[in-house]
Amino acid sequence: MDATTVTVTGAAGQIGYALLFRIAAGEMLGPDRPVNLRLLEIPDGVRAAEGTALELQDCAFPLLRSVEVTDDARTGFAGANIAMLVGARPRTAGMERGDLLAANAGIFGPQGAAIAASAASDVRALVVGNPANTNALIAASAAEGVPAERFSAMTRLDHERAVAQLAARLEVGVTDIEGVVIWGNHSATQFPDIASATVAGRPAIDALADRLGGTDGARAWLDDEFVPRVAKRGAEIISVRGASSAASAANAALRHVRDDVLGTDGRRTSAAVVSRGEYGVPEGLVCSFPVTSDGSGYRVVTGLELGERGRTRLDASVAELIDERDAVRALGIL
Ligand SMILES: NC(=O)C1=CN([C@@H]2O[C@H](COP(=O)(O)OP(=O)(O)OC[C@H]3O[C@@H](n4cnc5c(N)ncnc54)[C@H](O)[C@@H]3O)[C@@H](O)[C@H]2O)C=CC1
Ligand SMILES: O=C([O-])CC(=O)C(=O)O
């Protein structure tokens, strides 16, 4: 089988360190597909990335054909079939949201352009670096000639968090749960939705009602515990761990790409993709939806019932995405 070239930006960061060894071990693209890894960093991160490259070599992974480290985006994305955009400018004390968006536009714009200039013609790009949805929008807009649907942003970590919380509450295994949806932005406004989810084939809402004293009890748990817990889990991890999610983010990124490229076998998952107007979300926004993939890329699953409460929550998250897009536009970036 031909080797797949995978470029990881922010390779010297904590997610990069948790991700690269699993890709090289074949956990992302399967046990038969050799990989070339390209590690893209800023100059200050190159030395640490070179150290990671030495460790990758020391693992003697049978599937790992080559590792290259660079601080030049065009070189880093040259021939890339898969681009995982992890490196981003974090928010620091005193930084306004507009400053954060501008700083990241300065990263994701040029990286989108470099992908258009030098990546393989079948490239697919996942944006992990925050604010992930809007960074993906910026990268896709800058990647002239690359179809926008090749870009997605990660809400898979939110999806796995939702599955895990529901499984824990129902005391079932995570594999019993299907059909959870993350709608909207990868932020505290997201809407983790179990309305069409099932537990061992049975509606999740019924299973919750059985445990929690009826539908009112189930609704109260969803509104007061489940939704805020999932939506604010990133902040909870930072406060408990003293650093943001890394291994769980790497795990989600790996699953996002695996399912995009190898297919979901009909199962639904969640990913932020470029809206074509599905569920009333304005065209062009990068919004999290229920998706499936047959291996040729994520497609939005249409026709799910959102209900009035779901509609209100999705609208609020979409309003935030519109604000972010407009703030970036106001900076003259889009
Ligand atoms: N979408 C999601 O669910 C999640 C997103 N994140 C986001 O992922 C990003 C990375 O997180 P960590 O690895 O923990 O951060 P980190 O700070 O440990 O590493 C980031 C790395 O990116 C590098 N970098 C910065 N600008 C770059 C550029 N222009 N090109 C290449 N590399 C660049 C830095 O040198 C650093 O090594 C953050 O923005 C974080 O907020 C984190 C968890 C979940
Ligand atoms: O806030 C962060 O940097 C981490 C994050 O996105 C998450 O854990 O969901």
C-alpha cells in the first residue's frame, strides 16, 4: 500500500506528543498503511519536535516510513494527504477575543494557503487548535482551489465526553450508546444532544426516564447536569489537571481522521463541517453536526428532529459562530 503523508502542526505541544506515536503505530489509518510524518512547528518549537522525531525513530514502528521536522509551512504540507492543524495561539492574560481571533487568523490563513500550494490533491484537513471552528473557516477560505468540505474542525472530543457521561449515568458500556450529537461551536455554547440517541437499541431518553423518576427527572438531569458538564468539560480539565486536555484531545483527533478516511460503517458521529444550510445553519459556517462518512469525507445527516429546546440551543451556538466570523471579517481577514 502507498504511504500516506500526515502533517501535524504544533507537533512539539502536548497534544502533538500524545498523537504522533499513535499515528505511527497505525492506530489512525489502520495496520496496513505506511505513513510519512511531517512535523510543523514555529522556530522555538523545532528543537523539541526534533527530539520527538528521535523518539519516533527509537520506537522502530514498522509502518513509519519517514519523519521530517520543519518550521516552513509549504515544506511541512508538501504532499500532505492529511493535515492535522493542532498548533494555535492560546489566549493569554489580558487578551481580548478579537486579539485571539486575529492572532490565530495570522496562523490559519497562511497555513490554508500553504495547503493549497503544496499539499496532495486529495488533502483533508482537521483543525484542532482553538477557536477551532473559526480557525477552520479561515484556513478553508485561504486555501484557494481546495474544496471547502475538505476542511473540518474537531468536536469529536465533545462527542466522546457526551457518550461517556451518558454511559456512566446509565451504568452501561460506552459501546451500547449510539447517535449522540454535538451541535454548534466547540465552546461552552455547544449543544450535546441525546434526543435521537439509543442505548442498546432503546431510546436513551426512555432509559434515563426509567432511572430518574420519569421524563421530568430525565429532562432535569439533561439540562442541569449533562449539557453543562459536557460543554464545560474543557474548563473542568484545566482546573483539575492544571493544563488543558491533551491525551483525550489526541484520541479524539485520531478517531475523527480515522472515521473520515476509513468510514463510519453507517454509524453517526459528530464533526464540525462547512454548512450547506443544513438545519438552518447559515451556509459557509463551520458548525458541528451529526455526520457519517463512507470514507470519502464527512456528510451531514439530515432529517433529525431538533425540537424547540434543541433549536433554541443550536441557534445560540450558531449566533456565536456568526459573531466570530463577523469579528474576523471586520479585521479584513475573510
Ligand atoms: N478542538 C478541541 O476539542 C480541542 C482543542 N484544543 C486546542 O488545541 C491546541 C493545541 O493544544 P496543546 O497541544 O495542548 O497546546 P501546546 O501549547 O502544548 O502546543 C501548541 C504547539 O503549537 C505550536 N505552534 C504555535 N503556533 C504554531 C504555528 N503557527 N505553526 C506550527 N506550530 C505552532 C507551539 O509552538 C506549541 O508547540 C490549543 O489551541 C487548544 O486550545 C485542545 C483540546 C481540545
Ligand atoms: O480550552 C481548551 O484549550 C481545551 C479544549 O478545547 C477542550 O478541552 O475542549
